[in-house]
Amino acid sequence: MTQSHYSLIRFQEPGAEKAQTGLLVGDRVLPLDNDINSLIQHWATTEGELDRLAASAGDETGLALSTVEVLAPVEPAQVLQTGANYRKHVIDLAVAHRDAGQDAEEVREKTAAMMDERAGQGTPYFFIGLPTAIASATDDLTLPGYSKSHDWELELAAVIGKEAFRVTPEEALEYVFGYTMVNDITTREYVFRKDMPAIGSDWYRAKNAPGFLPTGPLLVPTKFFGDPQDVQVTLKLNGKAMQDESTQDMIFGVAKLVSEASQIMPLRPGDLVLTGSPAGNGQHWGRLLQDGDVMEGTITGLGTQLIHCKDEQ
């Protein structure tokens, strides 16, 4: 039997009280009994069944995708976020924040050399996000009124498939169930505490407002995704491409990120490991999110996010 490509979604039918997990084959949704984390956790016993179900799906099987509300495809207990993990992004930030009188090209060359050294000898920079910030790939994004410095960061995210604790980079991808897409919204003026500069960054205030992690729409199992280090991350703002970068530009690849994250804390089925933002954030362009903006995000093989922004009333 030929294997059919499929992805997983979470959805809700009109009038239904509960969300469901679904197998998405083409534009047909096949409802499943398991919640998403249970399905991931028991993948070894359910994969074959889902393969057969997908292979037997027809044009009238299940529900039409257009008739259901697609939710965020994951319900992680833990969200790990990665900072400064794209070479061009870090270099652009260093140039943008250079001291008065510093030559831009000198800063660029110096930072590039530092990033190359870090890739060979350094370790990733992680911080913790809150699952309560997760929203769907089409939910409106309310821009909190306490700031005008909200920014976008479209990222590839790995979804953990089985408990990973102190795994090596060589075995780390065996612990990845699949991949999804996350826009890691950031309030720039809140990243650093002006009142307590010695403490450094304040990721809680900068990144965890409601809806600040638009996620999905798809969760694609690893066997259908291909090489995570060779997909394109593209974010358009009002139709204009702002981010458009290959994951080849990562300083630390997915295997290294998952391995390093697992050295401190056990990663559990359904957890998210975000892989960092490519170059092209609003801070780079000098253009941050405004009322009425529309963000269209795509990552190869992971569908499309369409997020409308609105000011808090």
C-alpha cells in the first residue's frame, strides 16, 4: 500500500464543546479519538493505524477542512525558546545597536567572526515561554496597549515525541515527533529592564502576552517533513516579504538544540522547542506591528498562518 502524506491538526466543529485531534489528508479531516499529546506519546502503536487510515481516505471521507475551526495543533506542557540562533539575524542586530561612531562594516565582520566561533564552540541560548501564550494560526493578535514596540519572529518549532533527558546531538532527532510553525511575538521595549540593567533580559514581560505564540496550523510528522535544516521561513507584512531565510542559516541546528535543552530538563512528549528567528524582524526594518497589519507566515511544508493585528481597546 502506498503511504499517503498526512499531517495532524486540532480542530473544533461548529457548535461543539470540545476540541478534537484530526488527521488531515488533502482537504479532508479525519477525526481521531486520542488527544494530541496521547497520540504523540503512543505513536509507536498508533502510527501504523494512521498510515492505513490516511491511505484509505477518499474525497468524501471525514469532514471538509473548510467546515471546521482549526486550532493550534499542539498543547505543550513546556515551551523552550531559542535566542540569537540565526547568523544573519545576530549580525544585523549588532549593526543596528552599534555605538555611535562605530563603522557598520567593522561591526558586521567582527560579529560574523564571533558567530562562526560560537557555532563551533558555543552553546545555544534558551529561555522559557508560557503555553498560555499559544494561539491558532488564524486568531487575531491583540497588540497590548502598554507598548507600541511589538515585533514578529517566525520560527520553525520541533515537537518532542518521547521523553528526552541528556541525549546526544547524534540521537536527538530520534526524539523529535514532528514540526510546526510558531510566530514568537516580542515586545521589544520590554526585553531589557531599564530599572534593573544588571539583571538583563525580561522574557516573561516581552513574550508572554495572550496570543503571542501563534502556532500551526499543521503538525507534520518527521517522516513527511524532510531535512529541518533546509526549509524556507517567510513572513510577509501586508504582502511585503520581511523575513525570507533558509534554516541553513541556523547557528545551532535542531539536533544540537534538542540535545542541549535536554541536558538541564527532561523534554516530554508534546513539548515545543523553538529554533530562533531568522533575519528580518520589525526592529531591523524600523517598522513594528500596527493596528490593521496582516502577517502571512509560511515555512516549507507547514501550511500558512494569517494573523490580523488589532490594537487593544
